[in-house]
Amino acid sequence: MNYWRRLFGFRKKNTADLAPEESAELMPPFLDQWEYAQAYLAIRLHHPSSLQSFPVEELLSRQDLDGILSVLVFDLPDSVECVLRTQLERWNKKEEEVFAIALRNMREKYSRQWQKGKNLFLEITEPDSFACTEALLLDRHTMCIGKFGTLFCMPQRDVLWCAPIAGDIDLEVSLQRMIPSCQELFEKAGETQLSDQIFWYYQGHYERLYSFYTPGRLKYILPADLEELVYG
């Protein structure tokens, strides 16, 4: 089976499953040349469990957000293809450099529109598996950032919710709404689920909030820095 096509898939056409040794033969040869390949680099977010049946050690991935994998891919006109670790040797590049260029590409190529959702969060809900990568680019979305930053969650790969924090009331009300909403959509998302956790962004810093929810019972632990900012 071709692991990479099964994982990332074609956007505009379907192909038959292929043996692993055939995978490399299908990759466009120009992608071995750094001057061409760098323009197609992108980052897609995945829940680790979605990769359990794949040879993850061959992927180029890292954790920008706690519990979520940032996976390096080629965003080609007809498909999304995984960047294998062996590409670094061909390009003579370091992992940090190629991730930085992929994130720059995402910033330059994608323009996202935020809308006010029915749950009162600002949201991006697009049929695009790169939508949640925008969480790594929150610095360019000032409308999402309050005095104390923003809360955000990504229950599935094409849904990103944000709630600006202007004070203690915003913080508490947003958590009361966001935690159960995120949990509910995450459980319904199936193969597209991304994370059931809430994150805090503030001045370039990301931190995860630990939360627990069952109907009638909700608990959460604020990051120490957030608690100090809001409550002094």
C-alpha cells in the first residue's frame, strides 16, 4: 500500500493503492531540486492517533502545539504528498529551515476569512485540510487577539475556533462554551478529528489548557501565566 497517498490523499482525483517501493517513483522528479521544491512546501496538522498505522519515523514532523503533529508536505496542484526525511539529504537542508519556509509559504499563499459562528466564536470552517494550520499564524489575525490573547481549539482538521480574551468574564464564559463544544465536535469528527483540547495564544507563545468535560461536569486548569495576567 502507498502509505503517503492513503494518508494525505488526492484532492482532485483518485488513484489505485500502490506498493511502497513504487511511491518514490511517482513523486515528481523536480521535487528533488531545492530551488523548485521549496515553493510547494506546506504544513498540515494531525492528531498523533491518525498516524499510528503509518511509518511515522519516515515523516518530517514536529510538535508546535502540545499533542498535535505538524507534518511537512508538498502542496501540489492535484495532490498533497508527504515530505520524506530522505529529502533533507537530497536538498542538503536542515529540518528547521524547511519548516520555516513551509510556514512562510502558508502565510503568503493562504488568505483566511474569519466569521462569527453560531456558538459566538470567531471561526474558520473551510473544506480544506490546511485550515487549522492558521493556528500557527495567529499573529496576523489581530481581530482574534484580545488584551490577554486568545483561546482557540481545533476539533477537526477544517474547523478552527477562536475567542479573544479581554478580561476575566471573557475568559470564563468562553471556556464554559468552548470546552463542551470542542469535545462534542471532536467526538463526531471521525477520521478528521484533530484535538479535543483548548489552547491559549499570547504574544507568540502557545500553551495548552488541561480540561475535563462530561455532561454536567466541567473542569479546567489555566496556564500559570494566563492566570497571573487575568487575575493578577
